[in-house]
Amino acid sequence: MGQDGGHRLMNHHYDTPEERYALDIVRLNEIGSSKKIGSDGLSGYAIYGQAVYSPARGKVYKVVNHVKDQPPSRQNRQFPPGNFVVIENEAYIILAHLKPGSIRVKTGDTVQVGDLIGLVGNSGMSSEPHLHIHAVDKTRKKSLPLMFDGDFLVRNELVVH
């Protein structure tokens, strides 16, 4: 299996060294669309408001929880990550575009795999509700490939859970 972010044609995060291997995760409905059938606005997206759980054990390094969600047609270019949580372990793991006021952890907390972090939103520079995740090497400040259950995810890969 390859790695997401391997080329700028595959990943719009590629040209930003800290985000080269970033993943944008959406939830698809029964017909393979990220929008619910017959729904509008943020709640019309299958992932909007879904729980985000910690993918790793570590210490919460930073939290931002006050940036407003944007309508799907607008982006907040002043604060691209929107609401986010940074978990520190061997690397920094960033979970971004969370729903305002939904983050359940605070700076300094210790989290375990599976702990509730917050809810998926559409804050920051986001084209539609999704969970943005990437990992950064703490010393070199470069993006690290992400592994889930021992495998690298590839752009547009369908993960059934």
C-alpha cells in the first residue's frame, strides 16, 4: 500500500512540508456521497458532528476551541486549521476543523487511544466538513506518514468500519 501525500497531484497538502502526508477524512452515505440525501447546510454532511477519538496515547499539547464553523461555500483563510487539538507523543498529531465548543480535552491532559476528543466540524479553511489529521516530526518539523492498524492509507481509499 502506498502513502497519501506522495505527490502534489494526489494531495493538496503536499507542498506544505508539515502537512505533506496529511489526510482529510469524510464519511460517505449509502450512495457514496459525503452529503446526506435531501439535506442542506453543515448538518447535511454525513460526517458533521461525528465523534473524533484520539488515535494515539499522549499529552494534549495545544487546543483551540472557539473558531466558528463556516458554511460549506466559505473558508476561513485567517485561521486555516480552525478548531484543533495537538497530541504530543513521539510526534505531534494534529486533529483539525473540529466543531466549535465540542472539544472535550484541555492542554496538559493525558489521552489514551479511543478517548473522545471532540466533534467533526467545518471550522477554518475547509471546503466541507471533514477531519484533517497529520503528524509532524518534533525535531525536524516535517510531516510523517500516518499508519492505521499497521497500514498506510492512500488518497481516496475506502475504509469500512
